[in-house]
Amino acid sequence: MSALRVTLLHGLAGSTRLWDHCRAQAPEDVRITAADIDWPFDGTAAPGLPGDPARTVAEVVRATRAQVVVAHSFAANALLEHLASPDASPLRGAVLVAPFYRPRRRDFDWDTISYYFNRFHQILEEGLHVTAAGRIDPAVRHAMALRVRETIGPYGWMDFFGAYLRTPALPLHRVRPPVLVVAGQDDRAAPPSDARNLARALPAARLDVFPSCGHFPMAERPRSFTRLLGDFLASLPAPSDRSAGAPPADAPLEMT
């Protein structure tokens, strides 16, 4: 029996290092690929444009022959847009970690914009803190976060917030595979209410909220997250079509 192919996607300005524990503890019957994605920061990350994040996800799914995709933060939204599109990949399952989602347009107001605009660097700083396991001096970490924010720039921030603003219009009824939605109870970037509302809106979803956890459950609670992921993978039904989730046999396998 061939191994289940699972692809891991990091978020905006993220790193494959966030998935180190998942990769190290993968079951023998699971083949894990952590894709290092170069998300565009030039304002093109929108549907129909060259940097369309959903299209990027589709390309990674094809290149890695993914049957299950685990995506974090900005990548979770990109995966969600891909799954809701008419030409979505026939995945066996998906895991959305710390996704951004609001069900109604009126859920966005000026205070929401102010919050994400003025605290964007704090989200980046939290990621640096978690990735380095707290080994970076706070002052240095703050300076690094500001530098990353400058690299992302206003266009990159608009790419992120634009994806957030699009969530009320997503045709989630099109999402076919089983979905696991994961959130941290103390997440200041993607509040757990976003994950709860998303899980309710999806046709086949389950929700797991980690207590005393922020925006990076896979790194903050690595053992619990890996156990949860393993349980979800084990619960997936067998594919009805042997070709589901896989490209033609002669397609190149990349990003391994």
C-alpha cells in the first residue's frame, strides 16, 4: 500500500521550520513534504492575477502529488480559496491551521482594519519567537519583526487583508473533502471565533481549539498537534478513485 502524501504549507513570511516536529514524527505510512513557498509581496496575490495564492496552492498540490494539504494562516486561506473553486484538486482531506474567516461583510469595520494594520508586526514577532523557541533577545526579535514587515510592505499587507476580506463571498458549499480546522484559544492574529465560524460553514468539518496556545499550534503544542493530525489522517475514508489527488504518472515530483 502506497504512503499517504501530505503537503505542509507555511503562511506569509513563514518558514518550513514550523513543521519540523510534524516531519520528524510522521507515521511510516505517511510521506510528508514541507513546501517552501515564495509568496509574492507585490500586490498580485488576488484571484486572476499572476500571484493568485489559490493558483500557487494548486501548483504545489500538483508538484507534490498531495492527497492531503495542511496549511497555516495565509496559506490556509489560499487553500480554502482553491478548495472552493470549480477546478479544485481532488484531495482526500485538508487541515486549516489558524485560518482567517468572517461569514458576513458587515463583520469587517474600521476597527478591524486598524487592528491588523497597526499590530501586523506583532504577528510577525510572535512567529519569530516561536520559531526560535524563545532564544532571541526580545529587543532583537522586535527589530527583526519590523524588518520583515518592511520586506512584506504595504502591498504584501494588502494581499493578506484582501484574502481576509474575500472570505464572506467564498462558495464554501463547493469544498468537498473532510476538513480539520485548528485554532489556538489565545491567538491574537486569527481569533478562535474565525475558526469556529468557518467550521460551521463548511460541509464536512471538525474543529479543534488548543487551550493556552497562540497563532502557531504546530510549534507551540507540537506533540498534541502531531497526534491530532495523525488521528485526522487515520479517519479519512479510502479514496474511491485511485487517481484522486494524483497527477499523471509521468508528472514530475518536486519540492520534496
